[in-house]
Amino acid sequence: MPDATAPTAESILNGDPRAIARAATLIENRHPCGEELLRALFPHTGRALVAGLTGQPGAGKSTLVSALAAEYRRRSLRVAILAVDPSSPFSGGAILGDRVRMMAHHGDPSVFIRSMATRGNLGGLAPATADLALLCDAAGFDVVLIETVGVGQDEIDVARLAGVTVVVLVPGMGDGIQALKAGILETATLFAINKSERPGASDLARELHAEAPRIPIFHTIATEPAASDASGVPALAAAILDARPNAARLAVLWRWRLRGMLLERLASRIDEAKLAAAAEQVAAGARDPYSVVEEWAG
Ligand SMILES: Nc1nc2c(ncn2[C@@H]2O[C@H](COP(=O)(O)OP(=O)(O)O)[C@@H](O)[C@H]2O)c(=O)[nH]1
Ligand SMILES: [Mg+2]
């Protein structure tokens, strides 16, 4: 489907910021032009390191992402930041807050920042975010940092699609570890205990180590100057780069990703009117649901 507003693959490969922003919008809206573009760009991807940072609201993820971005810029790496906000209508302020925080990088063409709203995203959050990460990869960004709130399944899915997943925790979170266990803990590549100047940081580290002994733990104070060793940010930034997934891990990631893409495509084929009619028949006892599924998907 030709679209006058769709940027060329070449403009993305050249890192043209306006082209990247327009492509990101097409991809976020699941426009067919976005997919066409990604298909052309795919052979030029695979260089970027994609890291997801997840954790409870207020853990300091945005602050930490901004600090990591500053550290990577210090190393002359280009950084893309994708901030995924929960779909709650109460989160409007959070988007604004993140924007303000990220102003530190405003005007730096080597930092691309995108806030994504999950609300009204038809195809699901994870596929759109993963596609945006590919776009940034093709556009030449060395590191893609995805901030996601580790609360819902959608967010866990986002974390699962990143090559490296940093679970951000804070001391004194009480039974927080138990709550985390359900989903996000097993997706962790690294733990960051942020606000580690607070009491309880070493207790939390002990608890985490008992729970997941093989996952490295970093102590950070994201509000300290990023370059200072006291912030713990240079060490975390280096560990993220070192955790680059190997070929076997990438295949696992792509298996999840392909499954998600297939489900997204199949879901889009469901004829809603036909579905509603069949549902009425099943509800009235005129048909059994198994034969409906067999007839459509068999
Ligand atoms: N004391 C302290 N405060 C922090 C630290 N990191 C972030 N904060 C503060 O925690 C609050 C929430 O941070 P934010 O980055 O918005 O958290 P997010 O919701 O996880 O993105 C802000 O007021 C930050 O300034 C830290 O290491 N120590
Ligand atoms: Mg945030």
C-alpha cells in the first residue's frame, strides 16, 4: 500500500530523525506501511543491544534509564529510549513526568526518545515495542532502552522480548519479591537495587541472591551524577552491554516473537460480526463452541 507519508528505508538507515519519528508512528499504529518498511530494514538489524528495564512504579526506572543514556553517550554510543506507559487513564501525568526527566537529552540527535501509550493499541504492546526496537536498530542506535512497568502481562511480555532484562527493585519493598516471583523474576538478566542509599539494600540483595543465585545484582543511586562510581550506573551500563544475548538466546527470543506475530496476524483475521453471531448461537444452546472452532480453524 503506497503512502506518501511513509519514509524510505534509506532515510531510516541514514538516521534521519524526522523519518524515524514518522516511521515510529506508523509502526505504533500498526499501519501496513510500517510492516513493509520493517521488512526492508530487517537485513540491516541485529547490531543494537536491546535492554528492557522493568519494575514497580516509582522504583526509579525513568531516572535510571536517563542516567544509563548519559553514561552510554559518554562512551559515544547512540541511544534510543522507548518508555512504555501503563494504559491506566491515571497515568497521563507519568508520561509528562518522564518527558521532563528526559529533557536532559533534549537536542541531542544521538538520543531518540519515544513515549508509547498502551491504551488503544490494537495489536498489543509487546509486538509494537519490539518492532520499534528493530526500527531503532536499523537507524543505527547502539543501545535501545525500554522502560516498562512490571505489573501486567503486557509489560512482562515486553520485558520478555528484550535481549537483556533489568529488573529494578528498591529496598524496603516488603513482600515485593514474592509478588515479583509470579512473572518478572524469571525473565531477569540482571537485578538493579536502585535507591540503594536507603536502609535495607543489603537485606534485599541477600534475599534476591537466595531466590535467584545466578543473576548478578547491581546497586544504583540513579539520582547521583551518572558518571560517578557512587551512582553505580557505569557498572550497570557495562554489565548490560556484556549481557548481549548469544545465538541460542536470540533463537529463544525470536520463537516468542514469532509466536506473538502469528497470534497478532491470526487475531486480525477474526470476523467480529461472524463471531458475534456464533456466540449468540452458542449462548442459546443452538450450537456447540467446539464445532464452531473446528469449522473456522480446523
Ligand atoms: N533517593 C533516591 N531517589 C530516587 C533514586 N532514583 C530515582 N529516585 C526518585 O524516585 C522517584 C521516582 O522515579 P522515577 O524515575 O519516576 O520512577 P519510575 O516510576 O520507576 O520511572 C523520583 O522522585 C526520583 O527522583 C535513587 O536512587 N535514590
Ligand atoms: Mg517512569
